[in-house]
Amino acid sequence: MHETAFQIFVNALLANNFVLAMFLGLCPFLGVSGKLDTALPMGVATTFVMLVASLCAYGLNLLLTAFHLEFLRLISYIVIIASAVQLVEMVLKKYSPALFRALGIYLPLITTNCAVLGVALFQTAREYDFIQSMTFSLGGGAGFTLALVLMASVRERLQLSDVPSLAQGTALSLMLAGILSLSFMGFAGLGG
Amino acid sequence: MSAEHLPIDQAPATPTGAMIRTLGLVSAICGLIIVGAYQGTYDAVAANKRIAMERAVFKVVPAAKSIEEYLAKADGGIAKAGAETPAGAIRFFAGYDEAGKLVGVAAEGSARGYADIVRVMFGYDPACQCVRNIGVVSMRETPGIGDKILVDRAFLENFKELDARLTADMKALANEIKTVKHGSKTGAWQIDAIAGATITSRAVGRAINDTAQALLPRLAPNLDKIGSKS
Amino acid sequence: MSDVSTTGHWDQFMEGIWRQNPVFVMVLGMCPTLAVTVSAVNAISMGVATTFVLACSCLLVSMMRNVVPKEVRIATYIVIIATFVTAVDYIIQAISLALYDALGAFIQLIVVNCIILGRAEAHASKNRPAVATYNALGMGVGFTIGLLALGSVREVLGAGTLFGVSLFGANFQPWVIMVLPPGGFFVLGAWLLFFAWHARRKERQLREAGQHA
């Protein structure tokens, strides 16, 4: 079956949203979604790293398959993602200090974001070609950003409302995430 | 944490040689563990995969007692399947009865359903040129709605004898296999959708049609080659 | 934490199960927690796999704690964890392919489960192998219990079964949303609410007991 790039993008963005339907990248989703000003840069930084990781993983997988070393896939993916994050950090610092200041603090956190490793693993499992892999990671990153921004906006408004003290904190965030996830279920079938 | 504070960027308190030695040692230990686990489980994993595949094939070709795996190559030829599938080739399974006579062919197709991709295995009977049975390899459709394709009697009735004849020049199916709205089935090549689960039903139809359109024209001229168990 | 007797081992073990339960108290490792807990069987399998990786990695990290230079320690931990995850990946495939398909990519994603890296860095790298292993086992069991609490509730409500056994007979109308993604968020949120309520009630009882005395 051949999926068009557009279908893959829409599905990763909405119908199978990385955070709300596939449960990838929940730690930053619950941790960094308190404020809108931090949610957006975090999402953009993650999307960027996901693209780089997807690119590296695609090349690496060609290499591993050629030498029949599939059992080293996981370990090499995680190492290459960690190195890619380091590299992105160094390049940004040298060539775009402004962007580095905006994104810098989030970059080290992204190494252990399972959305990034998830992109690499899913594109391999689904045997996506180069273009498909790129759109998949772009859609996944955009979906992550969308979920993060939505969640942050809701939580900012909730600070002004009278929430029972028992429910404050993670429990409330989870309930909100559940409602968001419920509404994203309405997108199912969109990429058909 | 900015880059300046990362341990890696600090003036090394440990000589580089020691770091490389340690990393080498760790890699060696880890390499041993991974290769050990891979080798130790290789036979069991291969056996499991074969059993799972055989179970799926026997489900859609119930008359089969043994199966062989083939590739229908892009140039129209047929070959025994190896570990890899070359570009453009379609993997399929030929099922044989006790006497070693071909009783059916099984192949897999996939299409996007409601929630995610639906992968379907279907059985093709060369004698009647029709699709006989289907089985779902994997899906994530809504429980209670989309997963009716597994159990809905009326829906499964479609695959008792689903017409998959080829045109006279054997280039394509005479009639496209298509899922139609519930209650509007008119031809033997149509699939009557489950009311309320039209998208999933359509995915099943598309999955079968895509694979059948590609596989059957290559299979038809070569049927005698796989006609009996080699 | 260096003074360890037999009770010390027990304490190390129990810490992860109750006081610092990774699911309900620390709220770590959320991705697999929510993704695979659509049934009790999946929950237990994921828990056991994670416990295995956690215990083996912590043991190895602890054994090597004096030879690994601090500059490369994180890299070392990640490589060690990835190794054991790869091993578990193959072991599960060898045991049951159906289970492997049900858990999907989340077996490999154990690598980035923050519980494991957190334990390796915060505990195993500072303690003797025996202590580290007991603590890791406790964390693993605590994680498994958390997964099971979610998985069984979701399976009972969403499918009317527990460990695949039908509970309510044929007329039960399953609450399907519970086995879909939103259900995972709702059930975990409800559990957290329950624990918050429990803690508050206990606090009040203690206070009242103090006033009466």
C-alpha cells in the first residue's frame, strides 16, 4: 500500500496525534505545558530534532540493513539521536546564538523524549521511504507542538478558575489531556 | 542546562585514554549481551514467526495442509521467497493438500481504515477464481464498531465466493473488488459494508483489491508452475 | 544509604512500591503506562519487561560505578540500558509474537523510560550492587503494580473482562472509550485523585487523633 505524503502528514498531525493518540512524548507534554511562552519553543525545538533524528535514522537503517545488523538498530538509534541533539546544540550555538538562547534549555531534555525515538522506530517498522519519513517526522512534530500549545492555553486559563484543591496538579492535567484526546478522536478517518 | 554546563564540555578531569578505554569496555560487554540474546532467541523467534504465518494462511485456505512461500516478481515471473522482498515483488503463500495439489493462494493487503492501517490476509481459490476467506493480520479500529469485520456474519458472508475473475487478456480484474454501502450489493465482486462501519469495511475492500489487481495477473500465467508441491 | 542490613534491603525494595511509586507518586514513565494498559495481561508483561531492564541495568551500572569516568557516564548508562532492552525485545518475540504485537514499539521505547535512566543516575551509580538491585526491583514491581491498577480498571470497564475472562455476561455494554486513548488519561487521573484524597484523609485523621490526645 502506498500512502501519499499528505496522508501521512495529516495522520501524524491529527488523527494519530503523537501525544494524544499514540502516547509519545508525555513527559514534556505534562511537564512543560504550564505556560504558552515555553510550550511553543519547546514544540519547535522538538520538531527540529525529530526531523534531524528521522534523517539520521533513515540513513543509519540503510546501512544496518545492508550489513544485516538489524539487532544493533535500537542501540545505534539511541546513540545517534543523542549525538544529533549534541550536534544541533553546538551548531545553533555557533551560528545562531539568538535561536540557541530561545531553544537551548530544551535541547538536552529532548534526548529522552520518546516521541523522537518513536519517530525513528515507527518509520522503520512501517518501511517508509525518504519522503514519507520526512513528512512523518514533520507531521509528528507539528502534532506534538499543537498538543503542547493547546494544553498550555487551557492550563493558563485554568489558573484563573476555582479548581478543587484536591484535583490540582497532575490529576487535572491528565483529565484535560483526556478531554483533548477525546476531541482529537473526531479527526479519525480524515486521512483516508 | 546550557552547553557550558554539560560535563562533556568541561575541562576533562579524566584523561581521554581512560574514557575511551571505559567506553570500549562497556561496548564490548553490551555487544556480547546483545549478540548472545540474538543468537539465543533466534531459533525460537523464527519458529514463532513461521507458526503465526502458517496459522494466518491456514485460516484463509482451510483445505491446505502445507504451505510454500513465493514471490511474484515485477517482471511477471514467480520465484521461491527468500528472506528479502525485492522492490515491486509481491509475497504470497501457496497452500497444498495432503496429495501436494494446490488448493489455494493467500496474500496480504493493507489500506487505511478509520483509526489506522488495516492489514488483511485473504485466500484466493484458483479453481473458482474467487476470494474465499479473509483474516485480519492487524488493525486498531474502534472496539465494538470497526472490529465487527472480524465477527459480523453478514459481512463475512461476502467472502464465501467473492468474484475475482481476470479480464480476457489477463491484465487486470474483470470487475474491481469494491465495498458498497450496506444493502446495495448487486454484483458478486462487491462487498456489502457493515452498517455504521463503512470506512473499515471499505478499507478491507481496498486492501484486497489493491493486492489482487497486482498479484493475480502475474499469478494466472504461472499457475501450473506452483500447481503441485515442489 | 551506605549502611545496609537485611531490613535495609527490605526498605530499599519497599521504597519503590509505596513511598516513591513511579506511577502514582513520581508520575514517571507515562508513555508506556498509558499506551499499553488496555488490558491486564499487557500491563503485567510491560511491567515485567521494564523490571528486568531496570534491575539488570542498575546491577551493571552499580558494578561499574568506580571505573566509569563521570564525563561519559550518561552515554554509558544509555548504552547499557539499550543493550538490555534489545535483549528483552528478542526474548518477548521468542515467548509470544501476539504479545510482541500488542506491546508494539513500546518495548523498544523502554530505553527512554525516564524511570530507568533516573534510577541509574540517582541511585545505582552511588550504591553497592546488592542495594542497587533491590531498589531497582522494588521500583520495577511498583511500576508493574501501577500498570496493573490501570490496566485492570480499563479492561473491566472497557471490555467487561479481566485477564481475558468475561465478568458480566453477554448483556454487558462495554464502555469502549476506556480502552481507547482518552480512557488512559481519565483512569490515571482518577487514580491520582483517589491517592490525593486518601493522603488528605489520613492527614486529617492524624490531626484529629493529635487533638484528642
